[in-house]
Amino acid sequence: MIFKTLWHSKEKQTDKKAVKMNELDLFKYKTTLELRFADYDMMGHVNNAVYFTYLEIARAKYWKQAIKWDWKKTGVVIAQASLDYIHPILLEDKVHIYVRTSRIGKTSFDLEYIIVKMTNNTELICSKGKTICVAFDYQTKAATEIPENEKNKMIVFEQLNNN
């Protein structure tokens, strides 16, 4: 009888709490999150579902302030959203979120997020997220190429080498 195990070939996952050296330095955009009483659950911490609303708020601020996306010309839909929960956000916490464009393709691009809270004058990472965003034409109801103007603004703002 032959037993085959696949667990040896599985990729090792890194510790979610591990922070790469100067990881936050990769982010050029940071904003403050205004927490609402309705965000909290009966255990006194922000409900897991609310984190995706925080990503949405930060994404809208990022596009408006840093990228100046022309919404009248091209829309954006979210194709995928993921989040790693690391530390809870509690009632008295002061919370900030970092946002950056990490990849730009033909019709889609990736945004990465890090939500932090201030603890002892240091930023403690509470969660890390990612969304895959697709440029979308609402008239044709289909994905469309990212407009060159917006693409160039993301490349310049993030100092990306778009090969």
C-alpha cells in the first residue's frame, strides 16, 4: 500500500503579524478613519464586515486625493477583495489606513491596504487587505482599458516601474 501526502508540497504561509522591514514605507498615501458607534459589535470591537467598508472609504479618498480618477469617464468595479485580520480595533483606538497601487495591468490594477492603530506612540498593524479593481464602462457594461491619464497618475504617484 502506498500513502501519498501532499502537505509537504504546500507553500509555507508567513506569520500574518510579521512585518517586513519598512513595509509601511512602501505606502505613499495614508488617511485617518473616522470610526462610528455602529461599527462595533457586542464584544466591543469593530465587526469583521465593517473592515471592507473601511477599505472602500480609503479607496475613494485615495482615488480622489492622490490619483484624481475621472469617474465621469471610467468607472471601477471590485473583482476581488481579501483581508487578513491581525489585531482587533477597539472603541478608543485611533485608526489610520494606508493605500497603494501595487500592480497595474491592461484593464485591472491591485490596491493594497494596511489598517493601523496607534499603540504607545507606535503604529500597530490591525489588518492587511487587497482589492483587484477593474476599469469598467457602464454604457457597454464591460471591462475597459485603464485610461492612460489615470494609469500615468498611478505610476507617477506610486513611483512604479510599469513594464
